[in-house]
Amino acid sequence: MTHIERKQREKEEIRQNIINAAIKIAANEGWHSVTIRKIADMIEYTPPIVYEYFENKDDLMKEIVYVGFDILNVGFESARKNEINSKEFLKAISLRQWNFAKENRELFQLMFSLERVVPNEKMKRQFELIEKCFHELAKNDEELVMEYMTNWVCLIQGAISVLLMLKLPPPKDRTIDEEAFFIKMIERFLNSIE
Amino acid sequence: MTHIERKQREKEEIRQNIINAAIKIAANEGWHSVTIRKIADMIEYTPPIVYEYFENKDDLMKEIVYVGFDILNVGFESARKNEINSKEFLKAISLRQWNFAKENRELFQLMFSLERVVPNEKMKRQFELIEKCFHELAKNDEELVMEYMTNWVCLIQGAISVLLMLKLPPPKDRTIDEEAFFIKMIERFLNSIE
DNA sequence: AAGTTTAATCTAACAATGTTAGAAAATATA
DNA sequence: TATATTTTCTAACATTGTTAGATTAAACTT
């Protein structure tokens, strides 16, 4: 029954190809110009094939968001192995998130676009991991944990959105080193704790 | 020649109706289901009329973003009249931005969506106004002005995105008073200055 | 006031999109 | 080799943004 497994693998491969094609198109031309036909073209199939693997376009998009969280989670997990104390870990995953956004702009856009709200399981697992750290830092004071963590999430999200995605300030001709600025902000926040 | 002015006014009114219709549809069904035909329906005209007032859909969207910044600017200007010192003013406009996002979710989405980057004049004027405050707070130390201001922008953007738009945390069943939390964060930030 | 010009609006189409039904081709099974 | 099943495609549908050209309404001229 080995050829059945091969088929399974091939199907899985096509599925992946569809997702990758969509991401690739988005990276080059933006999500608004990702179409089923372009995806089909890229994977050298006809459009209806996409519907063998995904219910519809929205479903495909949802799956792509999951892929994004998976990538992010892998980064987080590997950071956990390298860092000993909670503070270092938080600093590390802050940077991971920055780099993820930098290297996967389109994915970040989709995952945290203000329009489509995606409360998914993959995201929750991420938060649980991070929550543990804050429990340590806040010495299990539930109130404080909540406060620190929310603060941290807002800071990261805001900094990446503003500095990396929207590129709002600097107002004049001045330029700033966004990454250095980001790191400084994170450090200041973590130092302000305890 | 008074009837010519009336015509002018009527045209302006239709233009406004188009914009308002688009916002209304977005408020009810999201931006992705705003179509030219629905807009035309709502203002009781046929689709081509929209193109008498806007080059195309993207142009219409851009104008709607401007409307958003105008509303925000009005709020900022009026805050300036009420508050005496820079800190109070910054606190006030932080709250204005929060309330704007709360009352105009769709507009906020459009203005700060991570996909379409809109570096426009209306936005710049806003920043200039705010920059003055930070100049006062940072005692004209250019470096510090930059730092404070960027920090503030990130904080506001992040807090509103996370607490109000994405509604990411709280992780478990716990609920938090987002607005109280937001105010606390702003106060803490402003107090940390100087 | 009638005819003419100009402006405002609509009808009807186009190409591109998501999506689906059913045919055709390829593969597996007997 | 014949049949059943799976995979893939063709051809269509409705819905989108958009435009050209017809039609109607308004304004102007004499």
C-alpha cells in the first residue's frame, strides 16, 4: 500500500504549493491581487483544483494565517531553549516577532490586519507560553501578570505596526534606525518591570 | 448666478452622500463588501455616477481616509483649546484617538490598515501638532523629542489595535476594562517622561 | 416660446473575479 | 481488457469594477 502513501504525500504537496503560491503573489503584488486563477497558473493547474483543497478563498486565507502562526511558534519554541530567565526570553521573542514581520510582511499583514479578526487556537497557544514568563516576572500576582502582558503585547504590536509596517514617523527628513529603536523600547519596558 | 452656486452645493452633497454610503456599508458589512453598485443603490443613482465624482474605487477609498483624518484633526484642534499644558493635551488627544477608533471602527481600519500605506498630508499636519507638545516636554532636545514621540505613537497605535480592534488578550475567560487599561497605560507613559 | 446647445444621467456592455456542474481523461481495480 | 474510481478540465454562472455611447433633462439663444 505504499503507492497510497505516495498519493497522500503528493496531495499534501499540492496543498502546500497552493499556499506558497498565494504567499508569493502577495509578497510581490499585495494580497488584493491574489486571485484563484493566478494561484492555479503558478502551480500549473486549473482554478477548480484549488477548491479540492480549500472550501473557498476565505478558507484558504484562514489556513495561510495558521501557517504564519506556525512559523512564529517555531521561532518562539526555539527561543525558549536558548534562554534561561524570563526576561531574556521575552526579549528574544520580541526580536523574533520583529524579524518575522520584517521577513514575512505579507503574512504579518494578514495575521494582524484590523479587518479580519481571527481568534484561533494557534494564537492562544502562543499567549499561554508567554503568559508563563510574565507569571514568573510578576511573581504570580494575577493582576500584575495581566497588566504586564497586555502592556507588552500592545507595545510589540504598536512598534512593529508603526515602525515596520506603516512607517509613520519620522515626520521630517530625519531617518531613524527602526530596529535599534525597537530594541531600546523593549529593553526599557522590561527594565521597568519589578 | 445663484443657481450655479446651488448646483455646486448639490454636487458637493452627492459627493458626500457617496462617501457616507460607503462608510455606512462598511460599518454594517465590512469594507470587503463595499461595492460601487451598493453605493449607487443607497444614493439612488446608477453606478456610473460614482465615476463622475471619483476616478475609481481606490480614489474613493483614499478620499474616505482623508475624511477620517479630518474628523480626527477636528478632535485634536478642539482638545488644544481646552488644555493648557502639554501633558494634559497629550492625554486628551490620546483619549480622542481611542474614542475615534471606538466610534468609527471602519474608518480606523481603513486609515491604519497594514496593507495600504497612505502617507498623506492630513496625517503630517497631525504629527506636526503633536510634535510641538513633545518639544515642550523634551525641552527641545531633538533626540528626546524623536524618542518620546515615536514611543507615544507606538503605544497608542498598539493599544488601540490590540485592545479595541483585534481584541487579542485577555487569554482566558477573564475580562478587562479596556478603556481603563488604556488610560492607565497612557498615564504611566506620560509620567515616565522627564 | 421654439430650437439648440450643454450637462446630467442611464443603458448596456466589457473584462476579471469567485465558484460550480458536469464532461473528459487518467488511474486503479476486477 | 472492461469497469469503476479518482483526478482534472471545460464551460458556464453571478458578481465585481469600469467605460462608451445613448437618452433624457436643463440651460441658453434668438
